[in-house]
Amino acid sequence: MTQDRVGFIGLGNMGGRMTRCIVDTGRTVLGYDAKTENIGAAGAEAAASVADLVAGSDVILLSLPDSRVVEAVTLGDDGVLAQVREGQIVVDLSTSAPASTRGLHARFAERGVAYLDAGISGGAAAAEKGQLTLMVGGESDALERVQPVLALFATNVFHVGESGAGHTTKLLNNFLNAIALSATAEVMVAAKKAGLDLETVLDVFNKSSGTNFATVNRFPKIIHGDYLKGGLTNTLMLKDVTLYVELLGQLGVASLNSSGPVASFGLARALGYADEISNTVVDAIGDVSGGIRLHEGTDA
């Protein structure tokens, strides 16, 4: 069977790493990004335009900041929808509003094109290694067809339901991630100010009921000054939490725990960390707690 030709729109922190994983297997990827330097850095072949990319691809992958950008790229006069042909598959790897996703799914279905929403988890480190987790909404047969492509950068691929289910699951997961990160940041600043040994504290947490993704995977690095740069920024984390709150409003579910991460990542943005990796939320909390830094040599 002939391999599907792959086009990738949005080759930033995550899209670029996913593209590199595909390219490193010897496959050609046609790429398009507003920052042309990202295309070469990811090892892709540059498409002259979105239309050029769509014409040269069977599977079109999107990794864009939010639904507003996804809609601009897909629905514009020269966008993806205007150029697609029957039988193509579009996979949206962005973190998007589920309602927008379902609307796009319907528009593409009218053209005979499958539109899958595939939320991703694992961050830059997993993307680098091709070990992401995907939560996919849409047609199961379309997912089965693109599975060989997705397997080049994801080790876990879950079909979670109909259109929009992937992005819904992603928002739920990201909210738990935001809670863990912001709460652990607050606790670690308190531990530092209390004079506790941070490595010991993390060892205790990770053998106790307070263990979470942040205590296991983030803070053992952060306490030594490694913020694991390249992942989700404070701006994007706040965007995801806001989308979560909007989703719960649509579902009629009380959002009783959102104020913490909204305040934490909002603080980080206000203090100048907007475009820094969301792990720097610990520095924003430290700033308003007496100039605290977890790693040695930078306490105010």
C-alpha cells in the first residue's frame, strides 16, 4: 500500500518536534509555518502556501495555538477547507474549543474529508522522543488509516469518541495538569521559605498521597534550575484553563477549583513570564513571596 503523503501546518515547539520524528524515519513532510525558519529546523520541505501543502498531501496535520488560529488557517479564502479534495484526512493536534472543532468537522465532512481532533499530552520532552499520548475524536476508520503516521510520534493513541471528544478530553487533562503544577509550585515555595531540603521534600511527596506529575517529572529538575524549556507557556496554560472553564459552563458543571490556576498563571503573565514555559509559575509565586527561588544562588 502506498504511504500517505504528510503535510504539517504549524511547526513550532510541538509541531516542529513531531515533524522531526516523522522526518527521522525517512519520510518526507511538506511543511508550512508563519515563521519560515521553523520549517527547515524541523527537517520539512517548505510548501509555498497552504494551498500548495494541501495539494501535495494526503494527511494534513495541524499544530496551532488555539481555535482562532485553526479557524483562520482552515476557513480563510485560501485556507485548508477551500483546497481539500475528497478522501483526505485532517488531524488537528492543537488544543482547541470542542464546539469549534465540531463545527469544522461538519464543514469538512461536506467535502468528503475526515477531520479528527487529537489532543496531545507529554510536552516537549515526549514530543522530542516520539512518545506522546494522543486522545482522538472522530471517525474510527479515519483514525485507523492515519495510525501509521501518528505512531511515528506517539506511543499511546486513544480513540475517545465522536468529533470534539479528543479536544474535550485534552481540556480535562490539561486542567488537572494546571492544578498539579500551580499547587505544587506554591507548596515548593513554601517549603523553600520554611528552610526544608527540597530534594527530601520531593522524595516524601512522591512516596505519599501528594504525588503528582509535577512532583515526579517537573520539580526534581526545577529545584536545580532546569525549567525544561520548550513546553507550554504561561499564556497557553492560562488559555487552556479558560477553555476548560468555558467548557464546564456549557456542560452545566460547577467549576469550583479553577480559581487557583487562573490566578497563578495570570500572575505569571502579569509579572513578565507570559511567553516563558509554564514551569516558571513557581518564580512568579516566589516573586510575590519575598523573592524566592527554589534553586541555589538566586534568592532575593
